[in-house]
Amino acid sequence: MTYIAKPKLHHPSLPTNRLGYTRRDYEGSVSTLCAGCGHDSISAAIIQSCFELSLPPHRIAKLSGIGCSSKTPTYFLGNSHGFNSVHGRMPSVLTGANLANRDLIYMGVSGDGDSASIGLGQFAHSIRRGVNMVYIVMNNGVYGLTKGQFSATADKGSKSKRGVVNSDEPIDLVGMALQLGATFVARSFSGDKQQLVPLIKAAILHKGAAFIDCISPCVAFNNHAGSTKSFDYVREHNEALNRLDVIPERQTIEVDYEPGSIEEVVQHDGSVLRLNKLAPEYDPHDRIAALTHLQERHAEGEVVTGLLYLDPTPRDLHDHLATVEKPLNALDEAELCPGQEILQRFNAQHR
Amino acid sequence: MKATDVSNPDYFHKVVDCQWACPAHTPVPEYIRLIAHGRHADAYMINWKSNVFPGILGRTCDRPCEPACRRGRVEKDPVAICRLKRVAADNKGDIAARLPQGPFPKNGKRVACIGAGPASLTVARDLTPLGYEVVVFDGDARAGGMIRSQIPKFRLPESVIDEEVGYIVDLGVETRLGNHVSSLKSVLAEGFDAVFVGCGAPRGRDLDVPGRKEAAANIHIGIDWLASVSFGHVEKIGRRVVVLGGGNTAMDCCRTARRLGGEDVKVIVRSGFEEMKASPWEKEDAMAEGIPIMNFLVPKSFTHEGGRLTGVVFEKVAPKFDDKGRRSLVPTGEPDLHVPCDDVLVAIGQENAFPWIERDAGVEFDRWGLPVLGEKTFQSTNPKVFFGGDAAFGPKNIIWAVAHGHEAAISIDCFLRGEDVAVRPPPMTTLVSQKMGIHEWAYDNDISNELRQKVPHAAPDIALRDIKVEVELGFDQKLAWAEAQRCLNCDVQTVFTPKLCIECDACVDICPMDCITFTENGEEEELRGRLMAPALNLAQDLYVAEGLKTGRAMIKDEDVCLHCGLCAERCPTGAWDMRKFYLEMTQAGQGCRTR
């Protein structure tokens, strides 16, 4: 923990984005997590992503549950809306907020305890409903706040700091998200911002349930030999499938790549995701093949990262429910009370 | 790039911009911290050891440290280093007991110092405690040289000069004042083992244009006139005064004239306002006293009537730049300007003059009339004769004179011990961790957002009435504390130990100035382009460390680092540490010889 506030002074040539903000304007207060925590790097990646996309901070809502990861929304986007909910209940609160005001960008921040243990059901239902959100799990495989017990995502056979070997099967959140119909699924690593930042940007632009599992070593309790979520283990076993470039529509594209190694995916808003394929045979549009690949590599002890699955034409909860276009707080009296005639017609439908 | 060798004293010294820029290399951040703690006497002693005249320099220094100050690159204005030095001097109390205590056992060697200015006095101070018998000669009746004769009392009260010159004389230095030395050979004949020439650049440049001779009674050479004022020989000047020249002497002349009856005082300069040699703050102070500065006017002739000066005629010019960017002043063709006045002060430069050094005394001079010297040794072609201050390399300023004095004293000490003067002693350095707890440091690492504090001035109506009223009142303790807190503690260095690093990026994420990048190593120019935030100022080095697990290198751009220590606070393994780098220049004496 750091006592002093981060100095206000910044680099004299710090760039500004389209809104005139610097990256520093997207920061929150100084982190109280342990020094070196992977979560702080993910916070920095979120800050960088929102800065690069020139998002107006007041149009973002960040929601979280309980845990080290769920503390992080304090440390980024200090000028955005925030809601720190009950343990594991972030997905419900987010779903409700999204139904009430569909105009905001929703960022659900959770951890392996918050999403894979107490909130597993909540996680599952928000994904299967297709809530338009970025759901980030900061996954360190341990309960850091209670001093390092294995969490539900800890790999079978991995060793705790005390030397105890985990005998339980892990929950693979990426596999579940794929099965439950998430339209954007990715995995990344807090120690690789070059991969993580474009994934977060793409997830923000994606209009549907976007899930990112981000491995984030716990320096205090899960960064030792024998752990499968340590900096060293992940760096050694990281199998990146692709690198992503996110090109908002207003930019022109003028970079040459080797044919065959690049796939461009145009999203509904006109933005372009350019996939630089590191594993040419991998098809990120085949949900079943993705599941198989993940399980095969996991059995080998490899950690597959990158954009794992993408449906470029997603439908979200609002499409499913055919809700009104406007956020509820923007509906005026005429829209909310359409009159006696409409009421009678409506009642007639239900007789 | 090659990995940085932080054991080279120059590496961290360069990071401390102020100390690096100071000719005497005074440890600035260290004494500023002491001032913040109210330890004024300790702050004063650091200064006294390094620059000999803290109270004098705290009012009159040319401040090469301030344009260099890192604060000026990350905010707007540098820390007011010079005025903080004065705070230490004003509040130090009695420090007599902390000075070297004589009498010192004599070593039988005698050294003559010609001139009692800052360079000579520095030599005397450095050598006397070592047992040398030092004799200082000066034509003026009191010691101090240009400090006493040329700097007006409203900038530097006499009491400050008396005190700090006194500290040196009281060490047991013999002074022979009031008699001009007219022969080097006769000084040598007195049996001195070495002679140090610190007689300054005593001749003010004259302006030989038509009317100069006829109106001579009202045309004065700036530095001579200032000396006459200083010693009480001149107490009045005409109502309308023209000061010719754009240096600090011109500023002293015009402000002095304002106090001696000059109501309509103008400074008229050949060059443009920006190129003037005067320090920006001296120009501001002059203008604040109602003195206009007129530029691009070249004096052509003096007008006179019946042997009395009536004015100066100027030709109007404009700057013109050739393809190489060199500037020349070309007449605009407009009609000449006649400025009527009663007196003219000529402050267009100073020259060295050594009429008292016989041409066969073994001291060679170059074609500009300056002595031929060893660049670092200050030894002339007569091995017994050393030079320093303005006498060595032409007019500079007090702090350079002090730096020369220290170096010359080392040379004289080596020479008289039969050692090689060309072997210069390395500086003394220490590097000590400031860590006290997980996130507690032995220095205040919280960065102040205060802007530069203004020094309070005496009310103009009071200040202009009496030449002895000091204009600047100096910071009070509250302002001094606020100003001291602006210092970024650049001497507390970020030291990186690659083998401890786990590459978690915590330092990269927290750094408020984007100084740190982990990337593949490369050639400097290409590498700089790949950094988080490429520097605008390329004078500061990149700190390169190799030996990380991923094979990348840690590159830290030293340019705008705030030394806030957050990288070290957020580092889980202690790969970053904040260590105080203290560099003290080695002076003549024991420290020099034990190395």
C-alpha cells in the first residue's frame, strides 16, 4: 500500500485523445493492493483502453463484487460511475443497471472467488442472457484476502505457498463462457499489456456479452515454484493464438501484412478487429473447435491466450426482450403513460 | 545500448541537474532538505564548504543551477535555489565554532594571492588550514574585490561581505591591503613558493566614438563608477542618465543611478531584449524600478555643448540572419535617434589587464591577452604562478571564481608537495538506501504542487530613497519551507537490481512520468523512440539494465523522473530502491592525498 497520492505532474509531452483527455485523466486513486499485484496491471490496461478509445468517462459504469479484484474499480476511471455490490452479485446488479440504462458502457470486474465460487450462478446467467457488457475476471487462483487458500480456478496438481497440492478439479471460466453462449471470449495475462489492451478495447466495442479471463499472479500468495498462475509459469506456458489490432472506424487502414496471417473482422459499429494469427489453423469463429482446442492444450499444461471466440453479429439481452430504445430515465410522461386507449388495447391482449 | 555503469560518479551526478550545473558542484538537494527541516546552520555549512560565500551568493549568484533544475522541465519554474541559500545564511545563527579552528601548524610554505576577490579568498581558505602561510594583496583598502566594489549595496549589504570575508581572514590569512601590486617579479622575489593571481578583469571597456573626449566629464566607465559609489567617492548623478550596455553591470549601473538622483534613467542596448547578457531577473528588477530598456540602438556619437554632455546619438538597427543562422545588426535606414541626457554610464564589457606582470616573468599570454593555463590545473607557464577567477579565462562570475579557486588550491598543494598537478582527485561519493519501512523513506517523497514562491521586496518608494536599503527581503521561514518542498530530491536515486525483478510491470504502471519501459534493447536513437514517453530533453541519459528473465532490458529515462519513489514502493521484490547519492568535490588537503 502506498500512503502518498500519485503526483499530479505528468510527462511534458503526454498525448491527449480525441476528447482532449490524457491517460492520467482516466486514473483513479492510488492502489491499496499489495505491491506488484497483477490486478494493478489490469487496471492500467483498462485505463489505457478507455483512453485510446476516447471514451467519455461519465458514460462508463464499473461494477464489482467482493475481493481483491473487486477493489480495483477504485483505482481506475475515477470520473466514472461505480457500484461495489455484494459478494458474487455483480452480474445481477449489472444486468439490472443495463436494463434500466442501455446507453452506458458496462464493465463488470470480478475475481475467481467472486465469479467461480460464490457467484458462479450469477456469472453463468449473465453470460447466457447476453448482457451487453465487458466481464473481466482477474484470475489469480487463490483467495488473497484470506491469505492464499486455493480458489475454484486453481489447477489440479498446483502447489500452494505452504506446499499443499490441490486435489480438486478447476473451473474453467473460459470454457463455461463458450458453452453459455458468450459472443466474445478471450484470455490474457496481466504481464502482457500489448495483448491485453487491444482485447479490452475490442470487448468494449463488442455489443454483447464479452468475457475476458485474465490471469493475474498474486505476488503475495501464488507466485512461487509449483504454482500454475505465477509470472514464470504463465510466461513459460503461454500459447498466444493471435495478436489483435483494434481500428475504430474513423481511422484509415494502411498497414501491409503477409497474406493469410491476417483476418479482419468488421463489427456492427464499423470498427475493425484485425487478427494477426500466430496459430494459423485456429478459427476464432468455431465455438466447438475452440472448446476442444482449449481442453487439449490445458491437458498439456499450456495456457492458451488471445481472442478465443468472436461472433461479429451478436444479439444482446435488449434484442432478445425487444425493450424500448431509450434508457428508462430518458422516457417522458407521454411515453410512460400512453393513454387510456393503449392501455385497453394492451389489456385486451392478455384476456 | 550498453548497460549503465552506476558506479561511475558522473552517472548519478548528472541526474542531479542543479549540482551538475553548478561550477562548484554544491550538493543542492541535500541543503534544501536541511532548510526544510529548519537546520539552517547545517545547510549553511554544506554551502560554506563548497562555495565559500553562501550569504553573498544567496543574493548575487548567477544561478546556473536554476535553468538546469528538473522542476523547470516538469512544471513551469525551477526551484528558487539561490534564494533558499540566502535563507540558510540569514537564519544560521552563530557558526563560528563550526569553522576550522586555528592557529594551524605551519608547513613552512608561503603562498601569495594577488587580489582579494572571491577566487583569491577561496585559495586562502583552502590552503590556510593545511598549514600554508597565505598573504593576500589588494589595491583596495578592504578585502572582497568586485564583491565589495561592483555589487551595489541595495543588492548585497556590506555586513554580509564583512562577515563572510571575515570568516576567511580570521583563519589567519595575512592581508596587505591598500597597495597595488605593480610587479610580479618583486612578489616572487619576496620568496613566495607559489603565487595565485586572482585580480579579476579590472578594466571596463570604453566607447570610442565622436564626442567622447569633449564630453568626458559626464561619461563614466560603469565598473569604475560603481566602485566610486561603493567607496563613497560619488554620491550624485544627473537627472537624465543613459546606461549603455545589456549585461548585469548595466543593470547595477541603472539601478544605482536611480538612487543617486537619476529620475529619467534609460538602458540602451545594441542587441535585442532576449539576447541581452543580463540575467532575466535582473532585467525584471530594473524595469520594476521604472527603468525602460531600449533595444537595437547602436551609439554613434556623444553630443555636447561648451564641454558639457547633452545627449547620445543612436543608429537604429535590425537583426538579420544569414543561412548559417548567424546574426548581424544592419542599419534600418531610419533617421538617427538623439537621446538627451546629463550623464552616460558605459557598461559594455570588461577586459583583462595585467600591466603589472613583466613580460619576462615566465608567464605566457595568448593573443587575447589571457594567460596560457593548464585547463584543469590553472597553472601558468611559470610553474610557480597560478591563475583563477576572471583573471584566468576572462569575465565570468563569483561562483566560477570560487570553483577556479578550489582547483587552483589543489594544484598549488600538489605542486608544493612535489606531486603531479595534472592528476586531479576524484570526487567523494556515497550511495545510501533511504528505505525505512515498506513504504517509508528517509526523505519526504510526496511531491508538492506549489508554484515558485515570490521573494518579497521592499516598497519601491523606500528602496529608491536610500542606496543602502536592501531591495529583496528574502523568504521568511514559511515561504522558505513551501519553496524547499518544491525540490524533487533528484539526489535520491532510483537504483535497479535486475536479478530481483519479476517483471510484474508495477513500476511501469505507477510511474507518474512514464519514465520506465521494459523492452528489447537497441541503439539509443531507435530505442528512445520505443519508450513509453520519449524525452524532449536529450541531455539526460537512459538508465539501461540487463539480465531480466524474459531477456528484455529495463530502460529508465532519467529526464523527468520526480524521484517520488513510487516505483520502489510498488516493487514487490525490492528490485527498485531509492538511494541517496551524495557527491562532494575533493578539495585541497588530506582527502586529496589519501586517494
